Amino acid sequence: MDLQGFGHLLISGTWVTIQLALSSLLVGLVFGLTGAAAKLSKNPIARWLATGYTTLVRGLPELLLVLTIYFGGSQLLMWIAGSFGYTEYIEIGPFVAGVAALSIAFGAYATEVFRMAMMEIPQGQWESGLACGMSRSRTFFRIILPQVWRLAIPGLGNLFQVLLKDTALVSVVGLNDIMRQSQVAISSTKEPFTFFMVAACIYLLLTAATTAFTMFMERAANPAARGNRG
Amino acid sequence: MTWEWDVIWKYFPRLLEGAWLTMELVLISGLIGIALAIPLALMRASKLPWIKALPFTYIYFFRGTPLLVQIFLVYYGASQFEVVRESFLWPVLKQPYWCAIIAFSLNTAAYSAELFRSAIQAIPVGEIEAAEAMGMSKNVQIRRIIMPRAFGIALPAYGNEVILMLKGSALASTITLLDLTGMARTIIARTYTPLEMFLAAGVVYLAISALIIALFRFMEYRFNRYQYYHHADTPADLDPQLRDPHIDQK
């Protein structure tokens, strides 16, 4: 296949896509854990907020989220900053808008995955943590979280695949990712099929790599299932 | 920042026009998608490796790449080839409407084929064996036992797929279609009220998802009725000979 010297452009786009996906994953995991904690908390307001968050975000198209944050975000931020007396112009770039939108969407689905995983942990584990003299937060980080992690990895792996594919949407607001760079290449070569097909193959490679990594993580997080048959 | 309710009220009818196109896209591509998914799922559930290979590749490609790439491949990609531009297909392929429907149908077919395949494989073996014992041929089994059962099993998961399709249909706006998102973007270009218009569009999307969820709840109740049966309480003075221990347990 002749890329007519546009290969480096696609590679730089791939790098941007990977950066976007990983940043959104990190922020999204924080959203997901917070959401799950809120959904399982005893505080009715926290539960109500978390339910509202997951219901709303899961019913909205990701593209709409990206567009809203990119075009409306600076308006909203300036309004908030303005009420504190800050009047400079605030601009949200496509990368930041992309991370915000994708992590909000990822977080809503991850909330459910984490909630299910946390509910799988028997209550007795919390109680034995307390019986050993650990505080609730220490029990959470030492005992519960490592196990939640193991139970959540398959679900999170699927969500990350969705996230990876959704990064393509951020090209609509002008981020120089794989999609955008292929469009640049197309505008001078006039070969849309070739370059979009190459873009598709890069995405396939990325999702295949993610699948392999998820399987590796599943093994790594589950020493019990690996056993000692060695 | 001023919040302009007037703009929302003024342009709401236009948004609803867009919502209509969104629903049309979802419905038409959903139906074509099911028609494609059933043969794909049956092939995928086959035991012969060379029959499995084709649907596997198809599903792998469409599930592993973003929907945006698929839409662009159909809409922009097809025009690269002289053969396509001169064929009878060109009047169809040059319209964004049909390109969106083609891309959405191919995409949802891949996802639903996986759902149907797992549903086919979730049918209890005993039911298939019973059908065989009754002397049904493979075709009759598929028509009378496998398809209706798989439909019932796949229904809740298919409801999720339709919601995902609704969300994916927003991508139609990237190829100049005036669906709900496209309409909102057009209005914003004129009025510059992004937050108001996108919020209004979001509310309409949520309403459509609520509608879809309600529809699928109702269908589940109709088609999986066996899960909703409640036995009447057995009268206490019933002849012990007539008692059914399975019913008494509940």
C-alpha cells in the first residue's frame, strides 16, 4: 500500500490517540471509583447524585458530550471564574475537552462495573479488617480494592475498548489524532478509501493490543487462579 | 453568561425534526441490522471452521474499529473507485442518508450477531435434543425452536444495543445529515448558544432512550412471559393426591 509519504503523520496521530485514551482512562477510573463509592454510601444525597450521573451520561451520545464540552465548556468556565472576579478569556483545547468528555462517559460505565465488583466482596472481609484494627479507609485500600480490581478488570477492559474507539470522535473538534491526520492526508492525495482503511487497521491493532493486555492483567491480578502447578 | 430560554423554545420544533430523523435512522438500520445479523449468528455458531471464518472476520473488523471510520469509509471512501462512481449504486452511495444507514446497519449487524450467537449457545441443550427426538430437521429446529428461544434470551441485551445505536446515530451529523445533533449544531452556528442547544438536544436524547427502554421492558414481558408467571396458591384442602411438589415449593 502506498502511503505517499504520509506514514509519519499517521504515526504521530496514533501517538495522540494513545495519549488521549490513556489520560481519559486514568481520569475516568477516578470518576468510576468515586461514583461507585457514592452509589454504595449511606448518604442518600451521594447515592442520588451518583445515580443521576450514570443515568444521564449513559443516555447521551458521546459526540454530544464532546461537542458540549468543547463549545460550551469555556463559556461555562468563564462564567464560574467570572463570579470569582477572574475576567480573562479561558479557552479549552480539543485535547482537554476530549479527556473531559471521554472520562465522564467512561466513568459512568465504570461506576457500574466497580459497584458490581464491590458488591461481590463479602461483608465479612470488611468486618475482619475492622477486627484486625484497621480503619475503614485502610481496609478499603488494603483488603477490598485489590480484590475489586481483580473482579473489575474484564469489565474495565471492555470499557477501555469502547473508550479507544470513542477517541475518534475528538477529531470532530480538531484534535490531530489518527482520524484527523488521515483526513489531512486525504485532502492532498484524494484517496479516502486507502487512508481510512489504514486508520481502521491502526485502530484494529490498538484494540487487539488492548485485548492482549487485558488478558495479561487478568492473569496478573489473579494469582490464585494461576495456581502453583509450575 | 446569560441563559437564553427563548432560543430553546424558539428552535425546539426544529430539534424535534432532527429527533425524527435520528429515530428513522435507528429504526431502519436496526431492522436491516437484524436481517444481516441472523445469518451471521447462525454461521458463527456453526461447528465448521470455514463457515465460521467469514462472520468472525466481519465481526472482528466492525467491532474493533470506530463507527466514525466506518461511516467515512462508506461516505468518502466509496468515491475513490471509478467503478463505484459509474455503477448503478452511485445514486445511493452519494447520498449521506443512505451512507449513514449502510454504515449503521453493518455496524449494528456485527454487534447483534454476537448477541444472537451467545443467545443461541445459551439455549439449554435439552431443548435442542428434545427437538431432535421429535424428528425435526435442522431447518425446522432453527425456525421453530432455536430462533424464538434465542430471540427471547437476547432481548434484554439487544435493548442495550439499540440504546448504543441511538447514541452512535449522532455521528450522522459528521456527514452533513441534520439529525438531532446535526440540527443542534446548525442552530448553534446561527445563534451561538452552545450550552442551551446541546442541553435541549441532550434532554431529547434522554427522552428517546427512556422510550426505547420502556418498549423493551414491554417486549420482554410479552416474549419472556414464562419468567413472569405466578402460580395461584394451592388451596389448603386440596386432595393430597393432586398436589404438585414443584408448585407447592413456591
